Amino acid sequence: MSETETFPGQTVQRLPEGPATDIYEGIRDLPVISPHGHVPVEWFVDDAPFRDPTDLLITPDHYINRILHANGVDLADLGVGRDDFSPEAARNAFHLLAEHWSDFLGTPMRLWLDAELSGLFGVTKRLSPQAADEIYDTIADALATPAFRPRALLDRFNVEVLTTTDDPADDLSGHRKLAEDPTFTGRVLPTFRPDIYLEPTRPDWPSLVEKLGSAANIDTGDYAGFVEAMADRRRYFKDHGAVSSDHSHADLGSQRLPDAEATRIYAAALAGTATDAEATALRRHLFNDQARLAQDDGLVMTVHPSIARDHDLPGMQRYGANIGADIPIPASFTEPLRPLLNEYGNNPGFHFVAFTVDETMYSREIAPLAGYYRSFYIGDPWWFIDSPDAIGRFRRSVTEIAGFSRQAGFVDDTRTLCSIPARHDMSRRTIAAFLGDLVDVGRLTGDDAAQAARDLVQTNPRKVFKL
């Protein structure tokens, strides 16, 4: 794709003239469906103004922070892990972004930052140290107006569904308040994220198990109680609007243990005497349990394995988790998932969506699995693959094998509200470019391409995520 001036002073991807342009025009204004993200529900409950431009665009966005960190910026200077961030510090963080503006060239982060600055705030100047204060003040002035409060932005971005990511022990009070608020017209849903409760190797696992039991008011002192508590919390989430659960482990092993063995290892893990091999076997068994529970309660099961979480241990100790130091490692799906898919893969009502940041997996394993198992769907890549070229490679690698109907639709994984429209627009442009190429070479008619585009943006995510 080439670049052209779309907003004054800024550049975004431009589609070539021809079928791709017509396809894009047919989907560009469709509502946004965001079934996987990390925007806090409290933003919409409180509907308070964002504190400053840094609070809106930089501090919560580990995609932005990781590039700045790699180029010498201390995360503390961006507000990460700090409760004492002053107005002066916030302005200085914006200056740091300006000083490192060229470090984002070629990255998808630059695409959505450009779109945010120009499309949302009308900025016509290139961000630079000289222009930083003027641009900062322009954004700050906008944030002081009602049009830039969270609820207004959600409406402005035409977001049909937005999901959060939540701990199984969360009381979901924010979601309950939104559901009971007649003035709130959006749809913000919780997502059940049980990862840490399925990891017996964690030193805090016994306390997590106790926390889960307290939330469910069920004794989790044995394996049977743990499973009952999990089922209870999943029902609680579903009662509060959840449509899916989200899972990320080092691997997708799903081998079941005999119940007696699971009970024995569970007790040993609580006592701190389970071996690493036993704890891993239990984790794989508990992951399989989540599929069994999903078969019962209908929550869509989404998985994104094979990531080395918080690779920077000193950074995590200083700033906490989720600072952008998550690094991909090789993934495998076919054999690890065989027990789970043999049991549930063709069952009506069970939906399993597989994501990965390992590009080699899409054509070799994920697309063939989705091209056979009725319950298995292909999740659009994000994170390090959340870029136009990589998403184009993704479409080419899976479509010939599994078709369009097995693709679940784009997820933005965002922690910053204002990046949502830019990221979904980028995805829609890549869809249009890919389909336009197929029309050009005679593999699709224009009508078929237009339908496929609408399916990828609207029909598929609604169907796959049961919306």
C-alpha cells in the first residue's frame, strides 16, 4: 500500500484505485465489534474526563511504551506504575514521545498515533519537540470538553460491542452499574480470564485458589470444590453479560488425567509438594476442564498461547505486569489440542478461537484445524502481528485452506480507547486490499468480495462470539 495525505499534515494507508476502494467504502463505516480488549469498565461507569494527553495516549499503552523503553526512556517517566504523576511529569512524557517520534516510523503504532492526533484532535503539525507543547495543549483543551469523555468517545467511534478482561473473582460491580444505568447506551461486556488460577507452579496459586473459593462461596480445598467454584464463577460472568473466556499459557496441552490423579496432584500442589511435571500435567487437565465447562455454559473459548510473559523480570518487579515485555515463543496446536478437540471439537454450541503471534502456525496448523473441526475458528492476529503487512500475510495463509467463514474477525487488544477506530480501520483496509487483489485476478467477483468483507467485519464476529 502507498501513503497519501488523508488528514492534514498526516499520512495513513491509502488503497489503490479499483475494486479494493469499492470494497473498503462498503465496510468503512460499519459498527466496531471489539470482542477482546483491556479498556477498564470504570472509565464508562465514572465517565470522568481523561486527566491529560499522556493519561489518554501513552501511560496505558504498552505498545507505545515498549518502543520508547527500547530507545532509552524510563517507563517511570511515562507514568507506568506511578500514582504520583504530576501535570509537569505528564507534559514531559509527551515531550519524550515527540523526541522519539521517528522511532515509531514503520510501526502500526505510528499509524494509529497519526490517526488519533489528526483525526480526533485536528492536529495539523508533525509531532516534534518544537511543536510538542502546542499539540499537548490542543489535546488537553479537547479533553476538557464533554465530547471527549469516555461514553461520548464510545458513541463517536460507533462501537457496537466492547469487551473488558476480568479476573474470575471480580464482583463485576462496574458492569452491573452500567447495565443498570439507563443513560448508558453502549454495550460493554466482561470476559472471563482464568489463566492464573490454572497455573499450579505459581507461588501464589494456593492463595488464588482460596480467593476463587471465597468469590464463589465454595470450599476449594479439594479438586471437586475447585471445579464447582470455576463453574459458579463462569455462570456469574455469563449472568453479567460475558460471552467468552480468554486463555494464555506456555503451551496448549490439554491431556486429561484420571480424576483420582487430578485430585491427588491438586492436593499436592496446594501443599507445595507437587513436582514441576505434576503441576504441568494438572494445568493441562484444568485447561481441558475449561473446555468441558464451556460446552455446558456456552462461553466461547479463546486461546493465545506461547508467549513468554513479563520477560523483563527486573522491570516487572519495579513496574508490575503487562508493561510490554511479553515475547513470542514457538507455538504448537495440532497435537497438544488433540485430546480437547477429540472430545469437544465437533460439538454443537462449543466455539474455540485460536490466536497466535507465531506466523508459521497459521497455514501449517491453525487453518487446517479450522478447515475440519466445526468448533474451531481462526482468530485474527494482533500484538506484534497487528500491522498491515503481517495481517495481509495472515489472510493469504489461511483463506485458501479454510475460507472466510472460519475467520473470527479482527480484535484490537487495546488498552487505549482512542486507538480503537484507527486499528479497526487499518484492519478494514487490509481486508479490502486482499479482497481487491482476488477480484483483480478473477478469483472473486465484486459482489462476492463485498459480501466476504462484510462477513469478516460484522457477520463472523457476531456469530463466532455469539453476539
